Amino acid sequence: MSENNAGNHEFKQVAIRLKVKESESLYSPEPVDSALKAVKLLADFMKDMDRECVYIINLNTKMRPLSFNLASVGGISYAPMDPANVFKSAILTNAAHVIVLHVHPSGDTKASQADIEVTKRIALAGTVLGIPLQDHIIVAGESGEFRSMKYDMSELFTDTIRLGQERAELLKAESVTEASQKAYEPAPKAQKNQDPDVYNEVMMLIRRGQEIENSTPDAWRLSHEVAEIWSEHNGEKLNDQDFEVQKFIVMAAEDIAKGNTDTIK
């Protein structure tokens, strides 16, 4: 490589500094564990807003406020709520929970379909990060009326609460490293088989099985139950390390997740 072209292929390390800029503060001597308390806490900041905006209250493990952040300012009828912006200040302040407050200057506190969809995304992102979304509260402009989406639409939060509990149990049971090693460990039968096509297919099944187990644990559990019933019916002992059994379980899990039953008939 010539000296003239060497600079075009340099791969440099860069240092990134993160800084939380402090401005106005808020204080609550008690936990912010209700929509009413959250709205009262930021009432003075929200009352004069003439366009849609999104505030985030970052809370510690005891639900006391650590900080708040104006995450988004939009127009008269829309404000973007990207999960990355919602959780940015939460991560930087080591928050354990977040509450989203969404100002509707029109005075209408009814959640739009877009509000519902973005709440699902934020709740799921919080579950993955381990910083659960406690509520998404829609606040009317000057009137101060509000609507708690967790109270009105608890189903939006139910699945993410369950996923969060399963995540916590998984992390308690084994470290991420151990779980990863277990997920990608080849089956003994595959190691002995010298056919590269079969070996690659087994490895692909192991990886796909782990993806299904993480994304749709109910489907994965049901597919194992189906395999056990089949095994008992045929008088055989179920062996998860058997390639054909693995293949059946993965295919059954995919079909169950899609609502199909062809594999398990």
C-alpha cells in the first residue's frame, strides 16, 4: 500500500464524553407512584405549552424523582416520541423507572392510535433496558386534566411487565455469558456427524430456537410440551440433543407463534 493511500484506510479510536446538563430542578418528598402526583410535579412546566411536547420523569428504585427532561417538542397536533430520546436522560442519570407525560394543547386527553403504538414501543424498550415505563400520561393544555394510559389501557403494560419479570429471573438464574454459551453449544449428535450440511443445519436450528425462546417464550414452552406428549405416546424418552427432536421443536414453535397447527397434528 502506498503512503498516499494509507490515510484512507485508517480506523481510529474516538473517545466519547457524556454530560448531563442541569437546569431547572424539581423535588418530591414522597414517591411519584400515581398519575396525579406526576402531573402535579410538572404542572408549572406544562401549563404554558402551546404545542405538543413530551416530558420524561426519571425515578429511582423507590419511585422518587431523580430528574426530568423535555424529550420532544412538536407541532400543534404531533410530537415525536423516539424510544432512544425517551431513555437517553434515564440512562445518564441511572434511573430505575420512567414516566412519560405528553401534553395535548388542544385540551383533548384521548389517546390516538399513534399514542397507543408508541406506548407499546417505549414499554418494550424499557423492558429490554431494565428501566420499565411506569405510565404514559396525556395532559390537556391549560386545564391540567389528564388521562393515565396505564389505568385506561392496562393491557399495553401487562405483556411488558411479564417480559420484565422473565428477564429478571433469567439474569438471576445464569449470567449472560453462560446463557450465550449454552444457546450456541452444538448438540453432541451434531458434533459426531461428519456431514457439514447436517452440522450447519443443526447450528442454524439452535440459533433459531434461541431467538424463538427469547421473543415468544410461550410458543417455545408449548412446543416442548407437544414434543413430550409425542414422546410419551410413542413410548420413547424425549432427548433434546437429538437432531430430529430439535428440528421438530423449532418447527412446532414457529408454527405455534404464527397460529398454525400443521406441524403438531
